[in-house]
Amino acid sequence: MSRLIVISNRVSVPKAAGAAGAQGGLAVALNSALREHRGIWFGWSGQETAEFTGHLDMQRNNDVTTATIDLEPQDIDEYYNGYANRTLWPLFHYRIDLTEYDRNFGEGYERVNERFAASVLPLIEPDDLVWVHDYHLLPLGSILRGKGVKNRMGLFLHTPWPPTRLLASLPFHERLVASMLEYDVLGFQTTEWLESFLHYVQKEMGLKVNLDNSIDYKGRKVVARAFPIGIDFAEFTEASESDEAKEAYNVLKSSVRGRKILIGVDRLDYSKGLGERFESFARFLSDHPEQAGDAVLLQIAPPSRGDVASYQQIREDLERKTGHINGAHADVGFVPIRYVNRGYPRAQLAGYYRAAEIGLVTPLRDGMNLVAKEYVAAQDPEDPGVLILSQFAGAALQLKEALLVNPHSVEHVAETIKRALDMPLAERKRRHAKLLASVRQEDVIHWREQFVKALVGTEKEPADSDLSHNEAA
């Protein structure tokens, strides 16, 4: 069996069973794949170094080998805070108004991808499968090809892919997409993002897209497919039944004194639509005063990317809105919005999800959104809560029994909150059963197996070019 080399911006070191701070579902799935394929996970350590040396910190934990490098402060500023999170992230989430085009950002992005390639190259053996993750490393496959790597390589994009006319605003956009076509497999979260990509390569690059969505490029066929990511259903279900989850459930339930709970769990990011969510809840409180004192919104929003000015602005805006809404609707012993800027372990979150009558998942744009799936998995099938889900989240294409909303419409979301609170038990159970079946069947293990299967099954290069990078070098 071929080894699997996973490459991502950051690396999640496997933790021992029962260790504090459980890993996310993606880390669990990738670690499982790495154990199965005797692989290596390579990426940035998250640490700074005064001068880049390419030194590899190799560790082995729970049968998984990780290899990390440190980056210079300039690298972090230009590649990570700059091009990745001030150029590509807003553009890929349709926020061209927040997208910054800076030559230094682009140069830093290319420099760090070159450094990744040079550092990981000695680890790649002739029969390895190489799986690259996300927008930080779009050109990495092309750089590795330039260094002689002939291995099968795949890229999975966790974010949306923007419409052609938006992407065309990016300087050197065609060069960036051309570099992506050096992979053998390109994976997207949904058919919507896949179709946007295929439209671009047809209209902007004049390439042929076949009926199976493969792309003819330089005498090769590049496979492009949608691989919707899921949660680790078994692991999350186990966590939701733990003592920690039960305690979290009881603490939250007792604190609201019989009131209905709406829950949102999101990184502090403008793509999550938190400001619009707060305004929608405020509209519900104003439009339905008879229920205003019976509902509490718990919004958990751990801060992220604090070095980027737009994220600092989000936090300030949400704090201001929280104060305004609570000031207008609070009473002695009652505050309608509980806004918390910290993260919680998965088991504790599972308890909070289960305690909530409504899961409020309303991003303005999201590649998938696993919070929606975690909320469904955590519910009591005999008395399930209701998922309110943005129609602009990738998950909406799978979770069709959720109450789908336009997050930009305050009125629509407010009325949907009312509908969810009033929904009869029979309808809640019917909707939840279908949602649960989808979440269980298309979990993160299924996602990982489908992508690796596509990568293994990729049509090989002609025999005379099917050399290892060592032979070609």
C-alpha cells in the first residue's frame, strides 16, 4: 500500500486517548488515514524563527509521523496574514470589498510555497500519494512538479470557489489556476464550488471539460470532483454521551431557567454573518414580545487572526451590537444574548448543542460548515432541536431538511426563529431523522476514503515519464 503524505498549512499532532483538548474531526480523519497508509503529515509548526533554515522537526505520536518547519516573521506576515488571509480568504468568500492586493503578499505566498516544497521534497518516496490541503498551498503541486515529483498528487479546497468574474479581479489569477492543474485530483466541498471552477477553466483558459468533469490539460486529464466533508460521527456521538457533555448540558439548562436556547458556534470571522445573526435575533425579540423573555441566544465565537485589522473590527462591532441589544431587551435576571469569546472542548460543545432547541448556523458564505452537522449529531432523537441553516453554506446542499434561510434577510431569519420555536414534535423528529441519516452516512471517514480512492485511481502518466523525482532529478 502506498504511503500518504499530507501537507497543510498547520499540523495537528495526534493526542493520546483521553487527553485534554480533543482534536477536530478533520485531524482525526487524517490521522486515521496516516496510520493506515504509514504516512507523514507535513506543515508549518506555528512557530517563528529569526532565519529560515528548513530544519524539520520530526515527531512520532500514536503511530503518526509529523514533520514541521518554522517560518520567519516576514513569511508569516506576507504569506499567512497577507496573501492567504487578506487576499484569498475574503475573495473566496465573495468579499471583494475586503480583498487586499499587495505585491509583497504575493511574493511572500510564492516564497513560502517554495520553502514548503523544498522542505518536504526529501520526505517523498516514489510510490507515495501526496495530499495537499487548502488555499494556503494552491501552487505547491506545481512547484513540486518543477522539482521532478511524478507522484500522484491531489488538492482539496476547504473554502468556496468564487465566481469567474470575481476571481478575475485577482492579479495573476490565470497563473494561479494553471498551477493548480498540475495536481491529478482537485477536490471541492460542493458541486456549486466545483462548477464555478470548471466555468473558470473553460471561459478564462479555454480548456476542455469532459462529461465526467475531468479537464484536458497539457496532454493529461485532471480529475475535478466534489467531496463533501463530514464530521467523525462515531467519535462525536461518543463525546456527546460522555460525562463531560452531560455536565455541560445540565449547567446550561439550569442557567437559563426554562427558557429556550438558540446556539451559534463560529470562529470570529466576517464570513460567518454574526452581525446579521444578532440583528435577526433582535428583530425576533421586537416582533414577538410575547416570546422575547423566553429565548436566549448563546453565541460562542473564539477569536481568530487577531493580527488582521478586519477581524479586530468584527469583534468591536459584535461587542457593540451585543450591548445595544441586551440594553434594549434585557430585564432583571435575564440577558437575551450571551456572547462568549472563547473555545470549548468538543465534549462540552456537544452538551451545549444538545441543550439548545435551535442551532443557528447562518454564515454569509461557507465552504461546508461542520457546526451544522455537529448540532444534528448531538440531538436527542426523541426530542430533537431544529437546525436553521444558511442557504449559502455548503452544508445546505446535503442538509435539506433544515430550515434554510437567507442570512442577509433579517426579517426572514427572525420569522424562521419563530417557526422553529413553534415547530411540533412530530415535524422536528421527522426532519431530524433525515438530517441524521445524511450526517451519519457521509461522515469524515467516507470523505477521506473517497478522496484517497480518487487519488489512487487517477490515470497515470505515460510510462516513459512515470519516474520518481529522484530518478528525474
